[in-house]
Amino acid sequence: MDIQIKTCTPDDLSVLQNISYETFNDTFKNQNSPENMKAYLDKAFTRERLENELNNPLSTFFFIYANNEIAGYLKVNIEAAQSEEMGDESLEIERIYIRKTHQKSGLGKHLLKKAIQTANIHQKTMIWLGVWEKNEGAIAFYKRNGFVETGVHSFYMGDEEQFDLIMKKQLD
């Protein structure tokens, strides 16, 4: 499989919006009410919001391609762009999503490696993320890759409060 990872630019806004909506919906629609899914998707993935995120110099999006087809994406944040106060030595993996058609093919590992490379470029010593407590597959993936649970924060899916596990990995 030919794998490429490319940094997203503002020109990628429409593609980013489509894949964000698709992958989030595919990942969580079966465990959430249609009303809460719609409320979240309509807020989180508007053109305006994604454009602001793309233009934030402290955030970076990457597309992963498998055989020249877009297969997923990664969003990382540093410093003030992080969704929780974790300090200047940290990089947050805010989003790591693979399309349903490409799951279980090792692409998540490539995106994780890209996040670590990005952390190293920015001289960060720790990476962290929040993962929904009911997303057992993702939790197992992160644990296999050296992340440990360190806390919890709440997350709203529409009007329902849910909980994300905070997981961290120290870098060499």
C-alpha cells in the first residue's frame, strides 16, 4: 500500500469538512441519539469553525492517503490551541480519524508516528489526547502504543455530558 501524509491548507477546507463529518458520524452514530449527533456535527464541523482551526498557527491538520485516496486525518495542537491546559512541553492529538473503508489497515499508527514527529519538531516532551471512555478499540490502540490514562474530562455530545479519558505518552 502506498501511504502519504500531507499537511492540510486552507484550500483543503471542503475536503476536510466532508471527511470530518463522515468519520465522526461513522465512529459515533451508533452510540448516540440522532439529535445529539446532529447538534454536535452542525457545531463542530462548520466551514467557519474549520477555517479558523486551519488558520490557527498553533494547530496543524494532516491528511493520510492510501493508494492516492484520502483515508483519514490528524489534527494536533500546541500551546494555547490545546483543548486543556497541559503546558508548553505538550502536544495534543485532538483528532485522529480513519475512514471506515480503511480501518484496521495500520494507518492509525502512521498518523500517530506523524504526531510524534511533529512533537519532536516543536521540541515537546509529551503527547496527550482525550478519548471517549466507551471507545474501547481506540483506548486499546493508544495503550498498545505507550499511552497511559491520567485523568478524565467532560465532553458534550449535544445536550448529553460524556467523559473522555485523558491519556498521555512521554517522549524520549
